[in-house]
Amino acid sequence: MNQSNQLKVQEIPIPPHLLIARSLPRIDYGDAYRVPWPRDLDQNIIAFVYLLFTSAPSWVTTLTVWRNRIVKLFGIKVPETVSAQTPDDFSFEPGTKASFFRVYEHTPEELLIGDDDRHLNFRLSFSIDRQESVTYAVVATAVQIHNGLGQAYFLPVRPFHRLMVPAMIRSALKVHAKKNKSRTT
């Protein structure tokens, strides 16, 4: 598989066999993106999560900081900082916190995190999805909106979310490919 195919992020429906598909009583918004599993990356979901969160484009981090500043004014929970913590700093055991995300479930194939708030509940899933002869990395989001504040909050977040997740995946794959190239030269 050539590098351009490796970096092509495909939007798909949330796979019904994933934990995220059953993670909320109702899903008002959901999306999922997949890419072929990165070559030379251990097929360990935490390795993929680590890659995603340590290689985000700087504009994603900047948007996240601004989002947190704005929504905090409306009483919406935000992390204290966009932390320098990495997935190495977390246990990822169900019931624990990873940054401001609660870990709901962790299997060898999927990590389900998220949080519940008075305006909305959300879940993020990072998974390994094996389909015939191809293994994919899948990032999925599910949101349950509770009230007008949740609708007002998610209205401007939704288009940015749809840009940020694929951008984070592409950035992670580019960083991984660059590291692998430097190892082999």
C-alpha cells in the first residue's frame, strides 16, 4: 500500500460491533473515521492513541485552547490546561480518568472514553477493526445532547470536530511514517 492510500482518512458509519455503538442510550450525533493500520505500529490500541495525541497539528491544539476558554464561561467542564500529559501517564483502566476523559471500557481492540455533563454526554472510541485482509484504525465519536445548552454548544463544535479528527489522524500517520523512515535510513 502506498503512502497516499495510507494517509487517506475514510468517513464511515459507526461500526455496530464497536462498544461505542451501544455506549449511550441515544446517539444524537455520531461519526467514525478509519485508515489502514499504520505499518510498523504495534497492533495495540494504546500505541495508536499515543500516536494520535502526541502528534496533533498545532492548529488543533490552538482551537482546543480557545474552545476551552470560551465554553468555561458557560459553566461547561474543561480540563485545567491542554496538558502535556501523554497516554503514558494514564492507566486506561475502566473508571479512571485520562486527562479530563473518563475511561469507560478498555479491551485489546477498543478504548472507550468520554464524559457526562448536564448539557451533553460524549464518547470517543479508538479501535482496531479487522475486516478480511485489512486492519483499520477507527476513531469514532458519539454524542447525546440533553438540552438547549448542549445544542448551542455542539452547533459550532460540530464542523470543527469534523475537520479536527481527520486532521489528527493524518498528522499521526505522517509523524509515524517520518519516524519509520528515519529508522530505516
